[in-house]
Amino acid sequence: MYDKRDTLADMAERAISLRLDEEAARALELLMRDGKSRSEAIREAVVDTARRRLYEIAAADAARVGADEGDRREVAAVQALMEALSEER
């Protein structure tokens, strides 16, 4: 007999403490205007900021690759290979 059991463990929240200056306090109040709790607003702000930072890093990497002649040649070679492989189908 097969007995399937699912166990769910809630991830413990990681509490932090921070001191807000006047600008940060006003920004948090703005984020809470649509009914979010302080915790929800702060979590959303942290995730949004991290996401924007990842896009900035990706854009910087793309600019670096685009500025490097060797990297551009390598990208062109890979694109040509992919096109050749798709034509064989």
C-alpha cells in the first residue's frame, strides 16, 4: 500500500529592524496608502529594488559585451551557427 504524505513547513519570517529618516518615512507612508501593511510595503520595495538592480547589471553586461569586438564576433558566430542549424530542419 502506498501512502502519500505532504509536509508543508512555513518559512520563518526574518525580522529586521531599521530606522527611517524623514524621507524614508514619507516614502513608506506613500507605499502604504493603498492599504498595504508596513511589512508588505517594505517587502515589496526590497523585491522591486533588487529586480531593478538585476536589470541594471544585465544592461551593464550587455553594454560591455557590445563594446568588446571579440565578444561581438563570438555572438555573431553563435547566431550564424543557430541559423545554419535551423535551416537544416
